[in-house]
Amino acid sequence: MSQREPELSMPERARQTVPVVAVVLAAGFGTRFDPSNPKQLVCIADKPIVCWSIEAFEGNERVSDIVLVVNPKVRPAVESLIDEQGYGKVRIVVDGGAERADSTAAALNVLSEAAIPSDAKILIHDAVRPFVSQQAVDDSIDALDQFSAATVACASTDTVLLTRDAGDRKVVSAVPDRADTFRAQTPQSFRFSTITRAYELAAADPDFHPTDDTRVVVDYLPDEPVAIVAGSETNLKITTLGDIPTAELIAAGLNASR
């Protein structure tokens, strides 16, 4: 497949009056998974993980475009899958960076070059969460009508402990109210101007090492509220080989319901 150019067509879709762009991050190499077998390409129910995630947005009529960020080592294989499956909303494939934030920044740069409007809705999703629901996608899009940032999350069923270092051991420093604690998932969604401004501010910080995009907004745009969108236990992040049996069960349930 030839190099995909950043020519993003941004038509109105369904009820949307601005572009809705899904950024699917598939650039990690999964050292905790199997270094010799990139998890983006591992099949769950006979479908590569990355395909499950692309299809969550390809099949949503409100999503206008998909930007796919990949590890350069798997790029040829992923591009072949895109061609084979005919994913028409994938406008460009971008090489990711060393860290997650670098991969998001690469996608934002491509979108800036494409001159998408500042109020475009950007949904950033981890490709290794292959079972994100259409409800979560739609609710994320809707949340950006009221807020400039939102994240899918699940209420914590466990008490969360905040800790500090005490020599070679961690000790508890605070116990937040469980009703106020959530487990972050993806997509994490933003108006384009909000997430680009947050990344611009973060770029000047030598200690900038966030693990997700919500953290960038919370840290660098502290006055910008981030709305919670209800997640689900099936929005599993596949991190280790031990997650595969659970993923297979979820996939089987989804296929049976279709």
C-alpha cells in the first residue's frame, strides 16, 4: 500500500456539524505481552485486535475519519489489513513514537497539517481495548457538546489507596472516597483546540511523561473540566497473555449477540 497522505475529508455525519475523528493508538510493542508477537496483530475470535478497534469507529456513522498510529515494525502488516478489510474511514497511517504521548502528538500534528477546525471532536482510543461499545463512542461524542474534554471510565468497586515512599516501602497517604474514584478507559475525547493546547503547554515541561491524554489536560489545563462517560467491564485492555482468555469470552458473547 502506498503512503497515505493527510487528506482528511470531513463531511457532516448524522447529527454532527463538525468532524468527528477517531485516533486509534496501536504503536505499543507490548513487551509485557510477547515481544516476538505484537499484540495488535494477535487474533481474538479469528480477528486481529487492531481490526476490532478500527471497526468500532468504522461502523459508527457519526465518526467521519480515522487516524491510525502504529509501531513502524508492524506498519506493513497493518496497512495490508486495512486494504484487505476495506476500512474506508482510515485516512492516514502514522508512525508512533517512543511513548504514548509521542504517538498522540504525531496524530495531532497530522490533523493540524490537514487544517481541521478547532472545534472538531477528537476521540483517542487505545487499540488494545478492542471491545469498546457503540454506547461509549456515542456518549463520548455527545459529551463534547457540553464539555471540551471527556473520558470513558468505570466507577471503582475497590477502595483506592494513595501512597508515598517511606524508604523501600510504600505507605498509605490518603484514602479517597470510593464514590469519587474511577478507573480510566478509552476513548478519551476532546475538542481539537483543547487537546492541542494542552500538548503545547506540556511540550515545554521536561518532566512530561503522562500515561494517558486526560492527564495532559488535567495537568496543563487545570481549569478545564473533564466529563466522565460511563464505561464497562467489557472494555478490556489487553496487556498480558493472561488477558486473552477473558478477551475470547467477551468476543464470543459479542459475536453471539449479532
